[in-house]
Amino acid sequence: MDKQERAMGYARGISRMIQVDTVRCPGRDRENFDRLHTVMEELFPRTFRTCTRWDFESSLLLRWQGRNRRALVLMSHQDVVEAPGSWTYPPFSGTIAGGRLWGRGTLDVKGNLFSILQAIEELMAEGFVPPWDVYVASSHEEETGGNTLIVDFLRQQGVIPELLVDEGSSVQPCPEPGVGGYAAMVAVAEKGYADIRCVARGPGGHASIPGKWTPLPRLGAFMCEVESADLFPLRMDQASAEMYRRMAALTPNGSERERLAGIAGQQPGWQQLLGDRQRAMLGTTVAFTMAGGSQAANVIPQEAYVTCNIRIAPGETVDGTVKTLRTVADRHQIELEVLRSNEPSPVTDPAGAAFARVERAIRKVWPGVGVLPFLLSGGTDTKHFVGLCPNCLRFTAYRISAEQQGLCHAVDENVDLDTIPDGVDFFKRLIQELEGE
């Protein structure tokens, strides 16, 4: 079967998974996840017949028993975000058109889940027996924060995986505009996370007698100071330095190569060599996302608030980040309340054996593509596993364009058909890479 035939066959399978709406609705969605599990059982009969299966609410764990008890965990979640807006094709139709598969979950992340299971299905059909136990872990509520049901079970069973590969970034345009071309972005860590409610209080009153320094102006001044100040220092961790070293090696332009090498080596003034996107990738970021005040146009609120979302770089902590923000908040008489938080993850060594194993599998599927370690700003289910597995990596096995990057969680999410077989081949190669260990 040639690649085009494989792509069409795989796309039809992913389409069936997309057609099951698995937006998380606690108390009202069990039937939908059950329907998805039935579809998966029909698509991957050998896998579900051969593997040991555990159900944790609607989260799934499968184990393909290997020749020894060393363990690899492959992860991709089942749930998707809502799909409002005007789509070219209905978001839960899984339409195949124009050389692409369209629908909610193509990129985030039912397509990747399909690739994992299809890889196992094909290896089983070939009579392959993995050297290690291969676990497939798939949460039903990653988009709403995830759960610890699977990791708690693995810990109780004494399973300590040597490598975990979850969703993440992909083969995509290189993040440095001066480099050009595509690179496989493999996240070796993810930033921490904090939602903080910032509250200003006052006596309130009628808008005809406004007074000064009421809650909303104080919040405005606070936000302006936070945005204009460099509250959190840029640090170059080991993984980011390696990313810049590798990017320098990829570029043929001498001056650009020198600039990237200077960043990697943290030469004096290296922070000034970074663009806005690169600074956001490396550092702790603050974004104000929600606000509230008076419910009437002629009333000064007694209480007003804004909510900020903070992505915390490795080397920082939630507590330290909140203390830094509080130094600004206190000047404006703003109270802070942490609504939700988690610490930055440990950083997996990009020079280690685990990263090298994933890199070899990538290079066999995408020859000539550079492989770059980096920090993931978004959150994944991996955050629940970092205390169990010493080597956690995040990579979605597709080649996607800059345009498609912006379509995750947005209208018209889609993936090119011709990269879908690459995803299956990547996971086959990764499992085969366990041989000889």
C-alpha cells in the first residue's frame, strides 16, 4: 500500500473518532466517551484484544506486555475543547477535503492517539513483540486540567516508566525566523502555571462624584506596570541553550549563525538578541485575560478584578512568582488570590539516552529535519507524571504549517493527509527503538 492509500485509510479512521463529540461535560458525557471507546475497539481489534485494559472513569490505560518489565508510556488524550464559530466544515464531521482532514481533534489530539494505536496494531500484525512493556495512557479530561487516576495506579503497581512521550509540539517552521525550514520541536519540559485573581476594593459610589484612585484605575495602573516592567529575569537553561546551539548549526548564514551561537553561549547582551516570541518562549510570562467591575454604567464598583494567567519558566516557582507580582500589587493596593497553579516541570536532559531514542525515531521518519529541544509554554497531562517518570518528552508526530499551528483550539482545525502516515511510522520506529537495550 503506498503512502497516499495509507493516508486516506488512516484519515477515515481518525474521522470516525472526530465524529464522536468528546467535549468534557462532567456528569453528562460518559455515553460519548463510551461511544469513542467502541469506535477505537472497532478500529484497533488486535490492540484491544491483546492488551490488558484498565478503565478509570472514562480514562483508559492499555498495556502491551513486553519481554521484560521496563516500561514506555505513550500518551494522548480523548477529550477536545468546544468548537464555536463558523467552520468551513462542521467541526465534528471529520470531513476529508482538499488534501486535509478537518475537525476538532485532528491536531489536539485524536490524530496523535490514532497514530499510537495504529502503530501498535500494525506491529502486532507483523508478529512484533516489544522488548519493554508499552503502556498507552489516555485521559478524558486533559483540557480541563486532567486527573491523576492513571499515574496513581501505575505508582501503586510499582511501574516506573523509563520514558514517557505525550503530545506537544510537532515538525513545524523553525521558531527562529532567521533559520528557515522545518524542525522537529521536542519539548523537554513545560512551564508552570498560575491563574491569579487580582482584586481592588474601595467605597464605591455614584459616578457623578467619582473621586480618585478608585478600583478600576488602580487595576489599570497595576496592569500597565506589570506589562512594562521586566519582572522575571530571562534565564538560559540547559535545554534552551542546546536548542540555540542546534539552530546555529542549521543556518547557513554566518551572521545569523553567530547571533544564535552568542545566545546559546550567553554572551554579554544575549537577551537583547532575542525577538518577542523567543523571549516569551524562554521566560515567565503574564497575560491578563478576564475582568469585572460594576454592573451599571453610573456606579463606581466597590470591588473590581482582573485575572492573569502566568506561565512560569523552569528555575522559578509558583511561590516566588506570586511574591514578585505582589511587590507591584501592593503599590496599587491590589489583593492577589491564587486560583489554580502547578510548578514548572523538571527538565529532561536533551543529551540523555531518552531524548536520543526519540530523536533517532524522528530522523528515520523525517530525514534531514533538525531536532530541537525546547520548553513548552502550554500544559499537558505530563505534569501529573513527572514525579513518576524521570524522562518525559512531548511531541505530536505530524508536520504542520505555521497556519495550522494557530488552529489548535480555533476554527477550522485541520491536518494534511500526507503527514498522517508519518505519525504512525514515528510511533512504530519509537517502539522498535527499544530493541537492543
